[in-house]
Amino acid sequence: MFTAEETKDVPVDTERELDWEDTSVDFSVESIIKKLQKLPTDKSQGPDGIHNLLLHNCASEVAELLSSIFKTSFESGVLPQEWTSAIVVPIFKKGAKNDRANYHPVSLTSVPCKVMESLIKEKLVKFLENAI
């Protein structure tokens, strides 16, 4: 059942200029190295076959290449094909193993794509915090 709730107008500060610049997302080599070095090394690889352990151990070697891919992808709005797919694996919860209701799906996605998403999310969160 849906009920109509009273909505209150939120005052908007029209004096303050909000400036979102797409180019200000930090895809620097240093920020990518920091993200890669914080990756958990015990997680499964995604559909692209790149394991967290490899990215963690080779962070300084792959960061420049990833920076270039991230910048190009963000500016063009197109992701590499491998980053748009996921491997969905059923994970057993509890109960009878032959009942499919006792499983929940887990999606394994590309680790480099997650790193890029994380950098964009940080920028977006900072922007929204400043807007409030």
C-alpha cells in the first residue's frame, strides 16, 4: 500500500556556484598506484582474467597504462568490452543444496574497471559533499 507523504521543500543555495569539471577526475599514475596497492590479493579474477595479486604486485608497472586507458575511456564514454561483462557465480547460503533458493548470485567483474569506478566515485562524493 502506498501513502502520500507530505514533502518539504529543501532550500537551495543559489548564491553558490557548483563547478563540476569532468576533466578534474584524478586518473594520475600516483592515485592509481595507491588504489592498486590497496587491492585485496585473495579475491577471484574477473572475466578479463586479470587477478588482483598481479595488479597489486605490478602496480607501478601497469599504472601508467591504466591511467591512459582510464582517461581515454572517461573522455570517450566507452568502456573496453571486457569491462562490460561479468561472471555470475551461485554462492550457497544454507539449507538443502539441491534447492536453488538457497543460493545467491555473486558477480565477478573486471578489477581495473572497479579501480576506475572507485576514482570517479571519490570525485563525485567530494562534489556532492561540497554541494550540500
